[in-house]
Amino acid sequence: MIYAFEKLDSTNQYALDHLRTLKDGDVILASVQSAGRGRHGHRWQAAKNSSLLASFIIKKNLSYDRLIHLSSYAGYVLTMWLRDRGVPALIKYPNDIYVNDRKLAGILVETNADGAVVGIGLNLTSAPLSTSIALNEVLVGSLEPQVIAAQLTILMENYWPLFSQLDQLYAAINRYGYLNGKEMTTSRFGRMQILSIDAKGQIHYKQNGQEHVLFVHELSSH
């Protein structure tokens, strides 16, 4: 069931507060958030009725070592929804979706003892920053949040078998990796070319003709 609200402080916070009574597959929507949040305490900014602000309820029995992959899974599902509509979306691991080198969407997964919440913020008609993009810039047609949320809920269920095969999931993700093939300079490791991400959270990269791996949390780019 989709629960749509005019205003919430945060769809994720509402979902977490009511997770015990919500069901798997339920969705919390808001037209605007007063305290929307992203990863690492960042604030998610969106004008009223300009974005999909949604939290998807996951109450399947998942161990912690599976829960940590939910953000990757949700990013893949959202990317497939976009690409099915001709939008050249790419996944910037671990939680952003990019189109034309600008951020279109972000994902925040939060959990408690009652389950998991997959928060998705998708710019529909307004891009809040110069480095972001709105979906209506690249997709013509109606962009109704409740319709999009319902379609994403169906896709999340349809793709769920892929979540049990992490190697296959990350192989699929790497087909649409935003950083794959790009060169970047890091404070710790210097200049490198990103090759791929694997199910262990390792970045595979090339440097001076040699291939190496490092964990994502070790990567600090400038």
C-alpha cells in the first residue's frame, strides 16, 4: 500500500517510526520534507511537488551481510526503471544515480529491529543544485510520484531473485557503473582508472599498468 502525505519531516523517519506495523512492499510518500536526509548526515533538498520522495518498506528475512547490499540493489532497480524509459542512467556506487554527468537521484537505506527502509529521492521537475538534473529534462511525459512508486515497487519484487546472487547483481551493476573506466586522483593512492566494484565492496582499479583492489571506504577523491 502507498501512504501519501502532504508533508513529513522525513519519509525514512516516518517509516522507521512505524516499521513495526507497516508491511513488506508498503511505500511512504511525501510532497515535501522538512528534514529530508541523505548519507553521512547530508540534507536532501527538494521543493514541494518537485521530486519523488519515497521510502520503500523491506521486511524480508535478511541477515546483516545481505542488508548492506540493499542500496546497491535499489540503485540497480531504479536504473533499470529509468533505462526502460530511454534515460541513460548510470550508478555511482554506492547510492547515487547520474545522468549526463549530473546527479538525478540518491538512495538512503536505514534499518531497525523491525526491518529495512529504502529511501529514494528522485528529482522530477526541479534540480536543486547546478550539479544535479531533473527527470523532465530527459524524459517527456507525466511524472506522477504515486505511479512511479507503484512501478518501482513491482520492479523491486520482480528483480528480487537477483538479490540472492550477489555476484550476478554486481555484474549487472557494473554494466551501468558511472565511474567504470574513468580516471580519478585520490589523496591516498594517487591517480587511478576505476574498473569495477565487486560484492565485497572492493574497487578494482588500474594504476601504472597494474590492476589492484581497495575497499570503497579507503577511497577519498579530490
